[in-house]
Amino acid sequence: MRNGVLPLIALLTAIPAAAQNVVLPPPLPKEVNLSGPRFGITALSDGIIKDLTERGFDVPPMISQFGWQVEKAFYRNDSGVSAVTEWVVLLGGLEHDLRIPSMTWLVGMRSATGAEFGVGPNISPAGSALAIAAGVTFRKGYLNVPVNVAIVPSKMGTRISMLTGFNMRRR
């Protein structure tokens, strides 16, 4: 009986030691929905104004923007940095009885403190271009208030937009 007990004790004490060498996968990333309304202004360069006028839009150098942003953030709890993808659909110039649509798809990063940067394609009546956006999201409980500046350079000219809005953090 004694000869069988010692090997059993040795085996039982070896199992926890062997389990320490097992590499566990990292925790699954959590998806957070940060969609919400957006509004702001866009400054249009002379080239953009000329191009839009040729396409039937009589636009001033500054127009309003109203729309919606669909955003998903994928993050890891331990990193504090989020990978973000977002679609921004806007209607511009309503105060001038215009309806100038635009759509932008951005892919970027957000820091744990809310600083963010993204880049992606933009499509509007002024043509297609690459949008570059940066900003910060202010947080108060579940409420988020993003403030972003986007620059959309193209061969016709440049558009510079400043947008804000709000969303509620939810899963």
C-alpha cells in the first residue's frame, strides 16, 4: 500500500506544476457600439465651390453638416487602445436650401484618454477622395461627446470639416 501512495502523491503534486506551463489565449476583444448623431460645419476651398457649381450646387464657402455616425470599437481591456471603424453619412448645406450628401468610411485608433485618428475614403458630389480625421472623445459616465476635424484634399480642392455629436456607450 505504501509503495502505491508515494507515486500517487508525486503525480498529484506534479499536475499543478505542469499546468503553470500552459499558455492561455488572451481574453476575447469586446465590441462597443458608439453610433450617434453628428453635426458641424465644412469649409470649402474655391476649387471645390467651382466644381460643385458646375455640378448644379450653388454653394457658399461654409456649409452646415448634419448626419449620423455608425461606429464600432474593438478593444482589449488591458491595452487601453481601441481599433475603430466608422461610417459617417452627412447632408450638407441645409441652411442654404441645399442637400449635399457625403459618405466617409474611416479606420483608425483611439487611445485610452480619447484621442483618436482615422483615415479612409470619402464620396460626395465633389468626387471621391481620402479623408484624414483626428479628434478627441470626452467621456462623462456612459455619455461620449466626440469632437473631430477632418481634412479631405482632392484634385479639385480641399474640404475641412469640424464635427461633434454624442453617443451612449453600450454593448
